[in-house]
Amino acid sequence: MHRAKIFILACMVFPVPLLAHAQERAVSPLVSGSETPQSEQTSPAPADKITSDQHTAGSETLPEVPAMPDYPTLAVEDVPAEVHRLTLAFNKEVGGEKNISAEKKALWISLAQKELAEHSADHPLTRPQVLVVVDRNPGVQRLALIAALPGDAEDWQVIGVTKISSGTTGRKYYYITPTGVFANTSDILGYRALGTKNEHGIKGNGVKDMRVWDFGWQWAEKGWLPSREKGQIRLEMHATDPVYLEPRLGHTASEGCVRIPAALNIFIDKHGLIDAEYERTAAIDRRFSALLRKDRNQSPLAGSLLVVVDSTDALKAAHPSKVAQSVQKQHNMIR
């Protein structure tokens, strides 16, 4: 007897949003960006076979197809001013953590640069942009918004830092958030939370209209197995229950996704910080236009990349005793 393979949808905490998500995906473009659904495939007539009747059939003029706009651009010399503006806005709208050492900021920048170098073929850094950098280290659990410049590693800057929760260990069907570079591509249509509760009274994706960024199927380690065998999860970044779960951010807790504070969710959404590709697609696809905020003010530093790093080894080499104490504290809280 053949058994069907079962995929675990790691971040869907309750059933109603899952149904909405599935419905969204049913009308979304295929994950492979170069493909088109079979029902929409057409074969254009050769140029030398097109007649004047074809140009004017049914109407005098054919409607023009909207042009997809270019990516936002910002001259290198103008980057510091935009970083300053975003930093002030972050401090006002998110708050975050103020006492982050220069050493830790430099470490996150270095780790992000390393990940981008390893994935440069798929995700080249061709213009100044904001990166969402998540440190999944159980003893850290922080997210940093970093302004990155191509070919100028010394001038990267941290805009703001806040607590998050990534995948945890020791609980069945909970995966460890994978490291790597993940794009918010228009090949996948994200969605917004419905704000409904699961059977435990938890709003898994946060209150209604919180943004859910979907980075597609990714391989992740099974946190409940000592072997760390891998399986696939739907990697997402989203808000969480504001009453029960947001106060616990800063510790591993999710089923594999990245949980962020509601204030940061709104900030990234409002400034379009990883919606550069979505913004372009919205000009020609009403589904993306409907998803984006009407009051958004996209930054010219908008990008599309989530970079997940792990500072465990680097910090262990620099501060072995502190790391051991921090990891033990995390384990105690999980119990």
C-alpha cells in the first residue's frame, strides 16, 4: 500500500486563515515565475502574419497594457539621509531596542553579507536597499533592519532592532527556521490576517489586517528529532497574538516561521521595505494592488529580501560562558 506524503504547514496556527490562504493561492501565479497556467497559455501569431484587421477587430484601438515601473533607486550619496529618516520613524513607530552594541550590529552585518555572498547568483545585490535580517540564535532572537549597499560593505547601517521568535526545538512538528536568503517575490501572493482565534483563543497571525509575508516552501530541520532530519515548511513572517504571544517575543517559540511585533509588521508594510517587487507588479495586477496598504509611503530603499542568520558559533567563540548561560535560560523557559 502506498502512503501519501504529508507536508506540515508550519505556521498555520488555526483553520480559518489556512482556508483563506489556500483560496488566495488558488488564484496566485505559479511559483515558477516563468510559467503560466495552462488555461492562460497562448501562442502569438508570427509578426508577418498579423493583419490590420487583427489590430482593429472589435474596436478601433486596443487598450494599452500598463508598463511595469522600475525598481526604486537612490543614489549612494543620498542613502545616509534616507537611513536617518527611517531610523527616526522606526524609533517613533516601533520603538525597538536602543542599547544594541556596535559589536553586535557589526556581527549581524557581517553574517548577512556572508549569506548574500553565498546566494549572490539567485539574489544579487544591485542597488541600495533595506534587508530584514533575523538572528535565529536561541540566545539572541532579534531582527535588524539593515541598509545595504552593493560593493560597499563598510557603509552598511542598522536602522532598528526588535525582538522576534523563530522556530523552536523539543516540540513535535516544530521546525528550526532555516538560514539563508529568501525573497518576497511576486511569484507568490501573500495575504492579510483575518484576526480569528483558534481553539485555544489564540490569534496566530495577529489582529485583523496584519500582513503575512510568504517566502514559499523551504527545507527546515525537524526540531523535535535528534537527527535533525529535514522536511518542508511554508516559511512566513507575520505578527502574533498581541495579548498572549507578543510579550514572549525574544525566545524561540514558532513552528518555523518568524513572529514579529505588530508595530514592526505595520512599519515594514507601511514603508514597503520588502515590497519592491510587489509594488512593481501592483501596476499590472490588481491582486497585488489590493493587498498593499492604500496609505503606504514606499521608501526608495525598499527591497525584497529576508536574510536569516545564526550568530551562535560566532558568539560562542567570542563569549563562550555568556552563550552557554543564555542557551540554558532558553531551554529552561521551553520546559
